[in-house]
Amino acid sequence: MTGIRTLTLLAGTLLAACSSADRKPAETPKDRLVHTLFTHVEKGEILYGHQDDLCYGHAWKVEDWESDDLTRSDVKAVTGRYPAVLGVELGGIEMGNKASLDSVDFNLIRKAVLTHAERGGIVTVSWHPRNPLTGGDAWDVSSDRVVKSLLEGGELHGLFMDTWLKRLGDFLESLEGTPVIFRPWHESSASWFWWGSKLCSEQDYRELFRTTWTYLVKARGLTNLLWCYSPNSGVSAEEYMSRYPGDEFVDILGLDHYEFIGPDGLGESGARFAQELKRSLTFLNVLATDHHKLMCLSETGLESLSDPEWWTGVLYPAVKDFPVAYVLTWRNACDKPLHFYAPWEGFENASDFEAFSKLENIVFLNN
Ligand code: BMA
């Protein structure tokens, strides 16, 4: 299809640029991952990802991160293979906490990132930082002054730069150059996080994103970050771009989009999910081509997977014709029996996920 062809040309150009003797850009971990992702897209492949996969799963978790070799995975238990993309979450790192907001030790998170990368996988990092002004969590939207307070001239600018971003930078630096897709300030088109659309102006949002980028890339010199901008679904192309930080600060255009079952039942909600996804991916494809960016479905899923054919019947048909680098389904909480987005060992509707994992253009890890 046209989008894939355009990206193919782009990947070709990128390759040519890299091999050209006179241009020889210094190849960074980020450049290598961009290249890998474009190569998959060029082949029409979509990588499958799962949040927190190696750290815990449905009714289990890694107890001792030092001795555990991180071989357990709900996805592997069902399909025989690890997901190609591992998502990890850094909420709490800004506070200097030992464990994330989902109670995962940051040492375990680091080990999971390094282990997954050694196995040939790709990593993406999300961050749900606490609300620095109110002391609440990322979902505390009681003040619309939080973003402003972090920017230059704001009363919390010093704390943001010298403590929060520093701690975040220390962790990202400790990944030993492993490239990761970093996805801060996500779902900004909605208003359930303190950086959401009703909580700050477009200009202040862009400044927040750029300040984060400038600190990590320029001040800390990190060359292992790919930057993903990922508003929530339900917006027009114009609304999607209204808070776009700019081409210099973004490598991947992401989208977070979930299925929610309404009163009209499964069939209808699946159809609604797919229709909205295709509408969004259609404009995302145009934007990605125009801005020379990758695109991905940065978060998705149907909680509890009550549709037995969600993978091949709903998700796959909706994404298969788009140059989506990866789709990432959300976490399988170890302590909330109904909060899971991938099947687990013993889950009775796992066969459709297995069928999805065997589709020719869907990529899981082979080792
Ligand atoms: C949400 C839920 C929460 C979790 C948060 C950050 O979607 O899964 O339980 O704390 O993501 O991972």
C-alpha cells in the first residue's frame, strides 16, 4: 500500500544516507533502532508488544530480581515466544522511590530492559509521574497550574529540572546505551492526567515536552532515546497535531486506543473500536509520511479479553493495512484478577492469541 511504499523509500533513503562515505553520521543506538523499525515496516511487519511482560503477569510476579533469570512471561506461556516489544513503566522514579507505582523494583525494571534487549527485543518506556504541585498521583487533575509551575519561571521549575528529570535521566542513563522508545506526557488529548488538554495550554504542553527532551538529549547527552508522541484516540488530525512538540523532538507518532464494552455488547464495541482505529490510523499514516516519522499503536487492548476472537477478529483486521511499527497491549496485573490485556497460562480463550502470533506479518521474538 502507498504508506508502506513511502516508508520503504524513506528507509532506503535513510540507509543510503548512513552508508554514504561523505555524510557518515555518527550512528547512535537511537539511529540503529529507527533503522530496525523502518526495516520491519518496509517488510509490512507489525511487532507485538506487552507492558511489563517479564516483571510479572496474571497472578505471579518476580520475587527476587537478582537471582531470577526473567524467563517467565504470560505471552510466552501461551505462544511459546516472548513479545517483540517490552513496555516498562517508570512512574515513581522522579520521587527517588525504590519501586514503581505498580510496585516493581526499578532494579528489576532495568534488568528486564537489558535482558529483553539481549534477547533481540525492543523496549518502550512510559512514565506516569506524580503530581508535583498537589502531591497526588498522575490522575490528580484538581489543578490546572501544574504544567505551568514546572516550566521556566514556575515555582517548581527547579525541582523539575534538578530532581525529577535528573532522577529520570539517571535511570535512562543506567540502561547502558540500550535504545528505548520513550513516551512521556502521553494521552495528552484527554484530560485524565495533570498534563491533559484541559489542564494546560497547547504552548505549555509543547514546552513541557521540549524541556524534557532538551534536558535528556542535550544536557545529559543521551543517544539511546526514540521519542514517541502519543495522544489518545477520538481526535481529528488537527487536534492530534495541536500539541505536537515539533519534528526535532519526535521520532514516532503513537496512538493510545482501547476497546470498551458498551451496553450494546461485544460485537458493537468491537466494530466501534475498529472503525475508530482505522479512521485514526488513516490520518496518522498521512502525518507520518509527511513528517518522515514512524507510527505505532502505543497502547491498546480489551481488558479481560471477553471477546474470544479479539486478536484476529478485531485488532488485526483494523491494523493490518497500515504501516504500524508495533502494537502494545497493556499489562497483566499480578494483583487484580480482571486487569489483564494478554492471555495467560490457563486462560480459556487463548487460541485466538496463538493464531494471531502465527500470522505471517506479526512479529514475536524468536528466541
Ligand atoms: C493503568 C493501570 C494502572 C497502572 C497504570 C500505570 O492503565 O494499569 O493500574 O498503575 O496504568 O502502569
